[in-house]
Amino acid sequence: MNKLTELPFASYHPGDEFLAFYRIFFSAFLLWIGISDNSWIHSIPNTAMQPPISVLSFTEAIPSRAFFVICQYLMYLCLLLILTGYRPRIFAILYMVLYIVTSNYAYSFGKVNHDFIYTLPILIIAFTPWNKTFSFFPEPEKETDESARSWPLFMISMIVSFGMFTAGISKILGGWLSADTQYTQIFFSQYRYIIGWNGLLSDFYDQISSKVFWEILDDLTVIFETSFIVAFFYPKFFRLMLLLLVFFHLNVLLMLNISFMYSIGLYVLFIPAYLLPSGLKKKVKNILTYIFRPEHRGFALVSVMLYLLVLVFFHINIIGFIVNELFSLVAFNQYSTSLIMLGGAFLFALYLLMRSFRKAEMR
């Protein structure tokens, strides 16, 4: 029993530098993705609003367009301030409040998306000591910092594991383990012939008529997803499952043309930093230390204001624009960004796995 109660505080031990790196990376990652423009909601009649069980369950009022526009710019501001290190915990909470409210309005008129899980780290990791270094506004060390290093990562691993497990359970209840019906093939046919998503390896999979092949895919999918229910108890096993999950996402992209590349921002949190080459870590540390100097905080705040002005008056998300332009230089089809992100993440994860074997042999 003691081991279970200690597990959240003993599973992960990320250092201050890794947590600070993740603060910078993930806020920039969300800036690249961009904030959804939900201003269209104001034109929907109140009678059409059917919110799921949420903070909007007791209202049918739809705010004005200005409300959603202001929320969008405030969310950009929150991410920029988190990136600079200015009171990142407060602005992470504000970001999630605005995200939940605006997303709930969007979900009140149609499909409820699961993109919430991809933004969740910005809130939970805010309770770690992620602003001790690589910050224009570094915070002092606190007594609670040591215990706060592990439990947020453990909580996210538990949420991801439970989400995958429930996905597997729903498939079991839906009959995926029945040999009479091949549900993977059914979904593939729906996306190919009804929706019209037939790029990448769609032609290859369309030529496979073997029921055994499609049934094996059904069974492996269910086994893989339900296995997550125990993964979060063991950090090394959870990281291995994340590697397989990236491979799973890559295959879903190749077969169904559905991209899960935004999940990469979450998975980066579980990179075992001790496996990274020391030379690489030193270079990243030197670059971030050079950029994020407390004496340059005035320049940082001016940059934030200029970023917002460009966004408001020219509708250009600078980080999104730069990153998308870089990807366009190597684009070879409409799925190139997703393939690069997921394929690169999978190869990088395999590289870290091999380094872990080498380190184990050297002990």
C-alpha cells in the first residue's frame, strides 16, 4: 500500500532544465498549432445549442463575436507569456479556462473532439518547477519543488493510459473481438469510399481481402489499447507503450489518412533526458541560456506585444507561419508534415530505446 501511495511522487524525476525546456517547447508547439477561431458560434441560433455535460449545461445564451475574438487573442497572450516565463502557472490556468469555455461552445453544435488531451500538459505541468531556468522571469526554489517534479507527469500518464484503455473497452463492447466482423476493414472502407480519403497506402490496403489479416488488426488494436491500464504503473513500460503508440498513429495515418501528429507535443514530455547525448544537451542548454537572460526581460515583453500586434492587424501567427514555411520546403504531398512529424518521432523513439539497451549493457 505504501508503494502505491508513493508511486505518484517517485515515478518520474525530471530536472529543472528539462521542465524549463518543455515549458518553452510546448508553448511554442501550441503557438504553431494555433488557436481555433470560434467567432462563427455567435451566428448560431440559441435554440440549436445542445451542450454536453459541462460548464455550459445550464445556459443557452451565446456570447457575441467579440467575446470569442477576445478569448482567442488572450489565449495567444497566455502562451507567449508562458514561453517567456512570466508567471507561467497563472497564465497556464487562464489559458485552460478560456480553452474549456470556448471549446465547450464549439462542442455544443456537433462532434466533441478529443484534442483536449493534447493541450492538457500546459495546465498540469504548470505545477512543476518549470520556471527555475531558461526564463526571463525565473522563480526561486521552493520546498515543494522536489515532490512536484513527479506527480504531474504521473497524472498525465494515468490520464493517457485510462483514455486508451476506455477506447479498447468500447471496441470490445462494440464487437471488435468477434471473428464474424472485421471492424478495421469497415472503418477503412468508410474513409476510402464514403469520405474519400484515399491517399498514402490506401490503395495497398484496399487490395488486401484476407479476413485473417483484418481480424488480426482488430485483435491487436484491442489488446494494445487495453494494455495501457497497467502501463502508467511502470514508467519504462509506459514509455515503451508510447513508442508503440506513435507507430500505431503512423499506421493509422498511412491507412486512413488520419493524422495524430499533434499528440507529439504531449509525448515529448516523457523523453528520458538521461538517454540524450551529452553533447546535444549541452548545445541546447547553451542556446537557451544565451536567449533567456533575465536582463533581457524588457525585450521579451516588447516582443510579446509586437507578436500580438502582428497577429491582430495582419492575422499572422509568426511561429505558425515560420514553421509551416519550413515544412513547405520539404513538402511532397498534403500529408508530408504529418509523416515527417510521426515518422521522425518514431525513429527518434527507436534511437532512444537502443541507447537504453546500450546503457544497460554498460552497467
